[in-house]
Amino acid sequence: MHKWTSLIIGAVAGIATSAVYLYLFAPARETTFDERYQSRLDWALAEGKKAGQERELELRNELQQARINPPKPKTPTSEPLVPDNVAPDDDAPTVDDETDSSSDLK
């Protein structure tokens, strides 16, 4: 019984592998066999390369714009560091409570 199961599983795996291979490397429908022939895989690879080149050009343009107009550094704001909807921790030291810690190192 084990031999028959292995045979059937191997046959199904072989058929599936063949179907994938033929789908990737066989010509698309209505394809003429001339110098413009492309399999589906060739077409997919060409589309991927074209998309990569477009993205590279886009990133190069962004870099060029950043070099021409560098972003301005962020300036400190007077907004509190703790949001309004968060209650302050009573045990946490405040700016007024802190002492110079550099004198402790001497």
C-alpha cells in the first residue's frame, strides 16, 4: 500500500511541477515566433527591471532635491514633553529638583 501512495504522490508532484514549468517558459497566447518573442518569465523579468529603473530614477531625483534644498534643522519648541492627557508622576524629579550631578563624580 505504501508503494502505491508514493507512486501517486510522485505523479501528482511531477504533474504540478510540469504545469508550473510550462506556464513560466511556454509562449503566451497569440505569440508569434519572431524576434519579439517573449515567454511569461522573460516578460515578468523585463517588467521587474523596468520598475526597478523607474524607482531608482525617482530616488535619485529625491536625493538631488535634498542636496539642492537641504531640510531645515528642527528648532526646540516650548511644548511640554508630557502630553496633556497623561498625569504627571509625583515621584519623578522635575527640572527644579535636579542637582548638578557632575559634582558627585569628583
